[in-house]
Amino acid sequence: MTVTTGAYHSASEWPSIEAVPGVFRRVLSCGDDVMVVQFNIAGGAEVPAHTHPHEQVGHVVSGRMQFRIGDEVRELGPGDGYSVPGGVTHGAVGITDCVAVDSFHPVREDYR
């Protein structure tokens, strides 16, 4: 059996970045193939509809948001999850201040 050693990251390595007004992202951890990112979305702030080649899987930690995947829109709250295949249009609006944690595969080089 081969044992590999992981890595640890300091919060200061990946500071919070305002992606769009009212939406802040911070990388929590990054491996060779997967990146975990926290999003803080203010109530009323919008993550505009967009697409990227990465598979995205996430969940709402706190607050409420409206999440769109393709043509389907749902209101999500704490504990609710979502998955977005690569290449599918998606976006979100904070209904209240909201925290979500997403994992991306492969790693989002544009977030490094």
C-alpha cells in the first residue's frame, strides 16, 4: 500500500476576494484534482448566470439563496446541496446573507 502525504493551508494563503459586488469567495483547500471554495453572498447580491468546464458540487451552510441550474430555479437553505455538471449555465441570488461551500473538479486555476 502506498501512503501519500497531504498538505495544510493557512487562511492567509487564500484571502477573501470580492468576485462581484456582495459576493466574496475564499479558497479553503486545494488538492491536485479538487478545490474547495467558500462563498459569502450578501442578501440581494447576485452571482450572475455563467458556465465553466468544471463540475461543481456544493451545499448551503447558512442563510438562504435562490440557485439556478439550467432552466430550473430552487430556493435553498442550510443543509441543501446542489451539483452542476461542467458546461451547464448556473447562478445564484442571496435571499438572505448566505454562506455556501463548493467543490470544483478539476481545480479552478482562475481561483488560485
